[in-house]
Amino acid sequence: MAKRKLTQQQKRRVDEQFQKRHVDKNSPPPTVAKNALLGEEQTGLVITSFGKRVLIESNTGEHYRCAVRQHLGKLVAGDQVIWQTDIEAHTGIVTRVLPRTHELSRPGFRGQTRMIAANIDFIGIVMPVLPGIHPDMIDRYLVAANQLNIPAIIIINKVDLLANEDDWEAIAALLEPYTELGIELLPASTISSAGLNELRTFMNHKNSVFVGPSGAGKSSLINALIPDLHIRVGTLSDATGLGKHTTTNSILYHLPPLDDSKLHGGNLIDSPGIRQFSPIACSLSELERYYDDFAPFLGHCKYNNCTHSIEPNCAIKKAAEEGDIALSRYQSFQRLLNEFKGESE
């Protein structure tokens, strides 16, 4: 299969994006062999990043270890890039990044933003019945999904560990606020295969990302959804030279197609498990709009700048007291609001 060249429109777009960055054109490129014979510019897909390099999938499905020009910053799984091969060494260099549609990120160290995945259009929030489901973390991921304006579902993982009907009822009560919001809840198990076909349908032809705490079982779900995953992991390990892979950086996998009309059934990005996730900080007026169950009560507080905490005649606080807004949701809102205040001070 011949390598696809850039169209004139694509070239204009990346050139415009390049000019907007105001980079120092004299900055040295990353390490590339001197007098390297570079191939034509072509588009590529970032599979994962490791150190100062990335693994690129070419239009022909081959993988290349690539350096990244310094001004481009951090690349992440899902990024679409312009790159050139070092024909003799079977490596390459990324020269430009195509504009991102959506990017999922979280606050990092020293006020920096850490990217998780790029160009996604679906979020699967994986919550295990054991060691336990945490509504606060669910709310944080739902805020992030609302910030990106993309759909999310809650995957209740490891349901085979529920011993009896009482366990089911406790889980159902915990998740009732999300049922009332119309958010899809999908029980799943890699042991019984419950929910896997429904999950494949949700993700078909999408760029999806799994998020959730450490121990949620994301990797086990991905293994069940992609039967030859161990082969792919081995291939990635050989390509990156990092040995056996562990999810310390996001990695993109192709899902098997549900029919013969496509080469694959979409992309799934496995993200590292974290103890605590925070969406990107935003203003009070933005945050309250990201809580969909607050909508009927917004604008009915006594004060226009009401923080829904200590102010009198607060419609949101009253709704939480009367059960019209779940107390857990009200409390998670207050925790996020306080975090965002602390970051701005």
C-alpha cells in the first residue's frame, strides 16, 4: 500500500497551526542521526509516548520509534501528527501536530497540566464493586466529560464478585443519582463476560478512553475486549524497547471490528490508574453548569454569586437538604469548588 501524501488543505492547516505556536525556529531538533535520509511528510497516529520519544503508527500500520521536535511539547496517545521516516534506521521524527478535537487531561505537578488522551469522543468510567465504588471520583470524571462535551458511561466492573441480592441493592442505591440523570450504567465482568458485547457496541467506530482508579480492572476489561492483546503488548514492548509493558502512560489499541466493513472497530486508549483525579479548574459559574442535576435550581438563589455553601436562601443547598439533589453530588461539588479556589489563590 502506498504511503498517503498530505492534501493541500491538510498542509495549510498544519502550517497555520505551526505559525500560531510562535516557536524559535533556531531551536535544535531532537536527536536524529546526522545526514539521515528522511522520507516524505506523512500523517501518523501516536500509539504511546515513552521518555522523549513516541511510538507512531504509519498509514500502512507499521510502528516507528520517533523523536519529537522540542517546540511541540508533550504528545499523547491519540494525537494525529505529521512525521518523516529516517529510512535507513527505521525510526523517524515528528515535525508537527494536527489540531486536536478533544483532549482529556488532569492537573500535574507544579501547576502543569498532564495530558491523558487526545482526539477522544467517548469516556468509559470504570468503577469496581470491590474494593468499592466512589461517587466522588465518578462526579469528577463526569465534570471532565461535560467540559469536553462528550458522552460518558459508568462501567460497573467485577459484578461477578457480588454475592447476593443485598449487594446489588446497595450498589443500585449508591448509583441512583446517575440513573436519575439518565447516565448509562453498564454492569460488566471479565469472568462471566457480562456486558462485554454491549460495551463493544458503545465503542464501535469511536475513539474511546477508559478511566478509573487503580485496581478498577481496566486492563482486564481491555484484555477481554481485544483477544490478541498479549500479542500486541509484546509488539509494543519490542518497538519501544521497554520490555514488559505496564500502564504508566496511556496506550492506544485498535478494537476488533464488529463487521467486515472496517479494518478495525475503533480505538481504545488505556489510561494509567490514579488515586485521585481532578478535572481542569474552572469558575464557579462553569462548575455548577457541569452538574446537570443543579440546572432546575440555578438562578433561584438569593445572591447571584452564591457558592451554595454558607449563603442564606440558597436554592441548591435547599434542594440537597430536601433530596432533590443527591447529598453525595452536592458534597462532591463543594470539594471541587474548594480545590479550584485553592489553586487560584
